Amino acid sequence: MDLPLMFAPCLVSRSIMVSKRRERMLETGQELLLRRGYAGLGLRELLDAVEVSKGAFYHFFPSKEAFALAVLD
């Protein structure tokens, strides 16, 4: 099913927003992981720092371990 062209800018802009959110999560996560270490960083602290919900976090990463690996990548 093709969407009308009038929706294309909305989809592109949403895609950019989602990409930037993930990028921001990784950048902030890197800072926190360097400061606190993997074991010292709680998920709630990370979520508060990047201002995302738990659901948004799990949309991008299946686990805290997967997140830490993505930060290292």
C-alpha cells in the first residue's frame, strides 16, 4: 500500500526524530557508563537522563546489556 506523497515529509521527519532520539540515548549513555560503570548505572537513572520512557528504551534496545554493547560499537 503506497501512501500519498503528502505524507512523505511527515514520515521522513519522524524517522529523523527517532534516529536523533536513539543517538542522544547512546551519547548520554556513554557519558553515564564512563562515569558510573555498567553495574553502577541503573536503568531508571539512564531513562531520566535521556528523558525517555521505559517503552521507548525497549523499542530501541532489548536490554541494558544490548544498550551497553551499542554504546561500545
